[in-house]
Amino acid sequence: MYYLPNIFFIIIMVFGFSLFAKNIKKLIRNVKLGRDIDRDDNVSERWRNVLTVALGQSKMTKNPIAGVLHIIVFAGFIIINFELLEIIIDGVFGTHRIFSFAGGLYSFLINFFEILAFLVIVSVVVFWIRRNILRISRFHNPEMKGWAFKDANNILYIETLLMSAFLIMNAADFNLQQLGAEHYTLTGSFAISKFIAPMFSGMSETSLMVIERGAWWFHIIGILFFMNYLYWSKHLHILFAFPNVFYSKLQPKGELDNLESVTNEVKLMMDPNADPFAVDAGGEEEMGKLGASDVLDLNWVQIMNSYTCTECGRCTDVCPANETGKLLSPRNIMMKTRDRIEEIGKIVDKKGKFEDDGKTLLNDYITPEELWACTTCNACTEACPVQNDPLSIIVDLRRFLVLEQSAAPTELNMMMTNIENNGAPWQYSIADRLNWKDEDTKA
């Protein structure tokens, strides 16, 4: 009977981490469904980006209040979870505060963790007020209805409960130490929980143990739940932000990549030994699709971008097209891309491979109207705190519309026809270009 709690603890730990590993494996598989792309260049610069953008939160601090609060929550998530090591050891072996032998150092760390936990709760409350009472506009765009909005609030509730359980556990523990309860040895003062401890004064030793153990179990089970909740949450960026920033585009923001399939076709056209009927004989497989119509036509970095999207809305908030009332929302582009790869992933789970389901990212998820509203100004990519590049997805989908379907807007088709026929965007032949001079002379 004495070992039952330890056995139960081991079971839930194994289950929790196994489910987490299974979900992460599925995510990595989905990301790898994208086309290959080489992003292993300039390793030192990429690591600098990780340190400044992902770890240092440099883009978040452009809004000082939200940035500082986010850094507190981020630090709380990273640092406070170091106490998980002690919880795991205590849970497996039935010990209590196994690291308390460190004395003053242990007391310092507990006090630091408690102050940080309190600041996390304060930050989360401010975030909740900004989202639900002040109702900042970017949190209430059309794409944020339903699950997206609930998920954001769920994260705030979970973080508050986890930090509160940590402080309540310590407050009950503090009282038990004062009573000299068995196993509850003195471990120094508790910076925050000692102010909560009076709430439990006068309680029996048994009642305090129930509270302390209850908070302990709630805290560890809550962490395991939160860890596995990430798969369905925008908070997945906690895991993906670091590789996402590492593999982000290093070229200047306004520089578009050359389309390899177009380059291959030009080379084929210029090759005197090439078969002129290669395209008719199945050249798409040889040269590749021109642009992207579905998520599998995107590269794996673009798919990882969609999973890393924090749904913060900073991209949409600075989008000039969105500001003027057009349908385009860069955040929605990322969310729809993620929805589509998830749908494809479920097909792969069920059938072992992807089989055409009659849907595509283009048209079924993202409309041409959204794509053509984009001005390619790069404001969205500049604003993203995790270095996402929604513009690259927009451009690849537009390339497919133009190069494969000739489905550009009328004005654009006219311009390209004029360039092809007249060598200029205007509908005048080369011979007539200087007619304005004669008209001016007559006037």
C-alpha cells in the first residue's frame, strides 16, 4: 500500500510522456510532408537569431508592456519547470523535497521560483484583461471566433491554475514545517506562499497534508495535461519557435526566391538537345508544379511556420490590405495552412499515405480574393515574433494561379500580354511610343 502512490505516479508519467512523444512524432511527420528546402547555410547567423529572437524575445519588446509580460510568462514556463526534476524524483522514490539538503541555495531557488510564479499570475491576469475586457481588436478578428479564442483563454486559465497550485502547495508545506510534521523538514522561508499560509492556520496536520498533497498532484498532472494539450493549441510555438527561427529566411525581406520549376523549364527551352514535346509527355512531373495549389506543394519550413503561428495577430494588425477592409489576413493564411496539413495528416493516419480527398489549400481554404489583396509589402513577416513568413505562402499560391491556370486578375493579364507583345506594360506598340511627342508639338 505504501508504494501505490509511487506506482500510480510512474504510470501517469509514462502515459503522459508517451502520448506527448506520439503527438510530436506525428507533427514532425506532417512537417516533413512538405517539399525539401536547404536552410543549413550561415549557421552562426541562424544561432544568433535563435538567441535574440526566440530566446531574447527581441520582437516582442517592440511593444514594451506586452513584451515584458510575455518574457515573464516565458521565463516562468522555462525556469519554474526545473522543479519538475525534484517532483519526478520525489514521485518515483517517495521522498519529499529531495534537494532540500542544499540548504541556503535551495531556499534561494524556491523563493526565486515563487516570485516568478506570482509575476506569471499577474502577467496572465493582465493578458486576460487585454483580451476579454479591453478587447484589443486583433484578438477579435473573424478568424479568432470559436476554438481559436477559447484556446487563448484556456492557456491563461491553465497557467494561472498551475502557478496557483505551486504556491498553495508551498503554503501548506510551510505550515506543516512549522508544526514539525514528519518528512516536512525546515527548508527556509517562502517569499510568496508564507503570505498565503495564514489561510490554513488552525487546520490539523492531516488537513494540511491533504491540501499539500492535493496541490502537488494537481500541479504535476496539470503539467502533463498542458504538455499534451499543446498539440491542439496555438501554444505549440513553445516547442517550435526555436527551430522555426533557426530555419527562417535570411535573405532580405523583399527578395523573392526563383521558382525552381520555372528555371528548369527555361533551361529545357534553351537546350538544343531537349525534346520539344517533353511538357506534353508529362513534363510537370519532370519540372515540377509551377507554384503551389495545396499544402504538399509548400516546403517543410512553410508548414512548420503554420504550426509555429502564435495567432497573436501582429501580422494582420500591420497588413495594409486588412487595414483597408480587404479579405486578406496573414494570420488566417497561417491558420488555414495548419488546418489543411492537419486534415492531410489525418488521412495519412487512417490510410498510411495521402490519397486525394478532392480538396486543395487554394480555393477550399484560401481564396484568390485573399491572395490578390496582398501588396507583398512584407509588413507581416517583419512583425511576426517567431519569424513566420506568410508572404511566401501567398506568393507560391499566386504563382500557381498565374503560371498554371492563367487566373490572374484582368488588369494583370493585360499587363503581361502587353509586355509579351509590346515589350512594355502599355497597350501601344514600340513604333507608337513616341507619338506623344508629335501630339505635344501640335498642341
